[in-house]
Amino acid sequence: MYGKENNIMIKWSTIGKVACGFVIGTAGVKLLSSKDAKKCYTHVTAAAYRCKDSVMETYTNIKENCQDIDADAKAINEERYAKQREEEIADAKAVLEKAEAANA
């Protein structure tokens, strides 16, 4: 199906692609290591640090709010349990008083 001419063409095409990739790669390395590129990397890194600081500040605020909510919820439950306990004690006293009145 393929003649000798097509095999040679495919080989030159492959060699051309490899050579082109090498040239582009070499130019890319030069471009990425230039002063302007380093300056750009520095600005991007500084922006990332600012973003990190903002995220950490938000995280701290959310964490503090959650701790406040947790403390308030525990206080509400403690009050509720204390009220239930008082009601249970009052009910027990009423039962005892009834029993004493029935025995007297």
C-alpha cells in the first residue's frame, strides 16, 4: 500500500517534528528564564501570597464564629438540662408528698 517514497516522507516528517519541537523547546527555555518572565513570576507569587493571607483571615473569622456558636449551643443545652432536672425533682417531690399524704 505504501511505497518507498511514503516511508521516506514519513521519516522526514517525524524528523521535522522532532527538530521543530527541539527549537520551540529551546526558545521556550530562553523565554521562561528571561528577566521579564522572572518579574512576572514574582508578581504572580506575591499575588498568591496575598490571596493566601486573605483566605487565612476568612478561615480565622469562620473558625471564631463556629467556636462562638458551639459555646452558645452548649450553654443552651446546659440550661435546658438543668430545667429538665428541676422539673424531674419537682415531680419526684410531688409524688413523695402524695405518698406521704396517702400514708398519713
